[in-house]
Amino acid sequence: MKYPILLPLVFLILIALFIPTSRVQAINIWQGATCGGSAPIGPDGGPTGPCSLCDAMIVGRNIITFLFEFSMMLGTIRIAWGGIKLMIAGGDPKNISDAKQIMTSALIGIVIAVSAWTIVNTVLAALSPTGIAPPWSKITCQ
């Protein structure tokens, strides 16, 4: 290939065109937290008063959710990139094995992320009083 950077650049431009605009924003880890009792979150997105343990759990939930969504997006992009490399391999065994390795490692990463999410969900649901709803996904401070 004459310009090795051209294909990844075109790929990134195409991805940027199809990213939903609702996800293209800074993460607000304080969303849902009410630090300082009934005090609202400040205009800069941070707390306006002292935070409780419940507020810390909400911030942790927001961070975990962001990391999970990011890992799913990254895994999907890596699988797509491996597929593109496989299509342009041209029968070269080295390029084919590289493409398969990229897709395999991306799939393993997705399986690990989903497994960790499921384990945390199951353990916390088992520890909740009802045994049904995972308490970490529906945290509300009073």
C-alpha cells in the first residue's frame, strides 16, 4: 500500500460521520448526585455542598456505565477494523492472521466486559433486599 495512513484516516472520518450526536458530549459524573442534601449541582457540574456515601455510589455508577459503553464502542470499532483488514489482505497469510488476531482480541475484550457487568449485576442483585433489581443501577439518594 502506497499510503498506509490513508485507510485508517478514511475509516476514522467515516466513524465520526455516523456517531450519534447525543453521545458526543463530555461525561458528567455528577449526574443524579445531590451533594449537600437538596442542594443542586453547581453550574460547573460539580457539587455545591458536602457529599454523602450515596453520592459517591452514584458517581461510581456513572463512571462504570461510561467505561462499559466506551469498551463496547471500542470493541465494535476493533472488530470492524479487523474485518476491513481481512478484506484488503489480498490473500497474504500474514495480513489475514493479523486481521483475525485483531478481531479475536476485540471479541475477547467484549466478552470480558459483558461478563464483568453480569457478575457485578448478579452479585449486587443477590445482596439487595428484594433480590430482583440491581441496586447500583437505580441508586437514589434521600
